[in-house]
Amino acid sequence: MTKILLTTTSYQDIPGPHHDLLATTGAEIVRARGPLSEQQMLDLAGDFDAFLCGDDEITKAVIEKSLPRLKYIAKYGIGVDKIDVAECTAKGIPLSFCPGVNHTTVAEHTFVLMLSLFRNFVDQVNVVRTGEWKRMTGHEIMGKTIGIIGLGRIGKEVATRAKAFGLNVVGYDLYWPEEFAAANEIKKAESMQEVFTSCDIISLHTNLTDETRDMINADSIATMKKGVVILNCARGEMINTADIAAALESGQVGGLGTDVLDQEPPPADHPLLSASNCIVTPHIGSRTFESVERQAVMATENLVRMLRGEKPLAQVNDVAIPAATCSIVQPAPGRR
């Protein structure tokens, strides 16, 4: 019998048609609560035909131990930085993913973090809960300048909302969207450094690469406006934890709103859990009922198609799909 390892918790926790679709495979589904570390994946590897995964560490060692049985990897979500894509390709394992399913949700979460910081929202709610009626004075975001690093689907959604809130928008992307930028009056920054030096708010919406890892560090922070607010709904590793904690303490950074950390879940002594003017949410930027269903259905459709020997809706690597390995009750439906 075909055996599938399912690790993403939001997929498992949220009801919806994805569960019925997965059942059409007739496969044995083994559930684990991810994201799983490399060692946890190694403990499980070798016994599965497919992974339906989230942000688990699927390294070269995991892939090697998973062979020869592993034939497919279906990523729930967009980011594949935790997966050794080159090794998947070298070993002939097709890797699917889910672009275009969570940009609305993540953009909205970015504004939750932004507005909460500018209006001291979390502190005010907590004060009232203690029985006090202590009023703090916040700031408007209208008229401020936001710099968006990465103008893909999510970055564009943040930009359109920023314009609606009366923000001035500066963008940086290696692949500049000329038509979109012109239509939305977005100023083009020639470098990330220009964003760092010119903006009151910096929002990260790019991929984690060797170039973007630790791009927010002591040196780049020193070039920013004093009191800058930084938002991160991308990857925690883009910000150097020790450096941002020190900058929050000194006031050079006026606030950090982040949905991601360099360690997830974080240890109890993680510096950002006790940092001043810092809001941390537990990687829930794309966790809404609407977004989970979109992601889960697409991820499952991708997997079902691959199990049938067909191309998935979206594939990261250029690898041929192996012949069908199981009998599917019904064909995978078209993407909704």
C-alpha cells in the first residue's frame, strides 16, 4: 500500500475538502506534528512513498535515507528553503508547491503587526485586562514611508493596502514589476540599502537565500532611521536575532513585528520573547480557514496528480513524474 507522511499541522487541524481528497488516494496516511527537525525526519524516513510537508527539514541526508521508496514531495505552502531542492532534482524526486494561495492572508497579517505596534495595541489590551485604565499615545501610519523588500504576490498585496492607508510606498525587487509599480505609484529603490536608509517602516516579503540571510543585522540597522519599525512575515533567518534585540533595547529600532523566528518553536530564553516593543506571533500569517483550505486543496491536488503519474499544478524542479503508483478513486479536480 502507498504510504504518505503528512506533517503540516494546519492541514490536519482545519476541516475541509482536502481531507476527502486525500482519502481518494487509498493510501495509508501517517500523521506527525511538524515542523519536524532533520533528526525527526531521519527517524521517520525510509518508509514512505510521498511527503505532504510543511516547513520540515528535508535535507540531503533525509532524502538519501528515504530512498529508494520516496517518489514524490508535495509542499504545503510556498517556501522551499527547508528542502534540499538540488538533491531532490538529482535523485529524480518531483517537488510541487502552492504559489498564489496565501498572499491575501499574509498581507493582512502584516498590517495586524504594523497597526498593533503603532497603536501599542497589545500593551493596551493587557493593561485593561489587569483592571487598569492606563492610556498610551500611539502614532498614525498615514504619511509614513514603507519600504517593501520583495514585490511578489504578497509584497504587492501589502503595497496596495499601504496605499489605501495613505502610506508612501518604496519597493525593491530584483524583478521589478513596472506595470504594477506605475499603477500603484510605487517608487523603485535601486538597492536594499536605499530602503534601509529612507523608510520609516520596512516589511520583508522575499525568499530566504544566501543573500537575504541575516540581511537585517547590526550594520544595516545602523543605517536605518532611528525608531524604524520592521515587519517580518517571510523567514526568521533574515534577521539577526542578537542584533535586532540590541537595537530594540537601544531604541534604534522602534518596533519589530514578526510572525517568524530563527528557531521555531523558540526556546523559553529566546531574546525576542522578552524584547521591548516586539510582537511575535507563532507563524500564523497564512493560518486562516480560507487560506488553509486553498493551500491544503492545492497541495493535495498536486500530490494526487503525481500519484496518478500526472504533472502537478505547480512544480519547483524540472523532474519527470514517475508512473502511477496507486489506484486513485477519482481524478484530481481542477484547481478552484
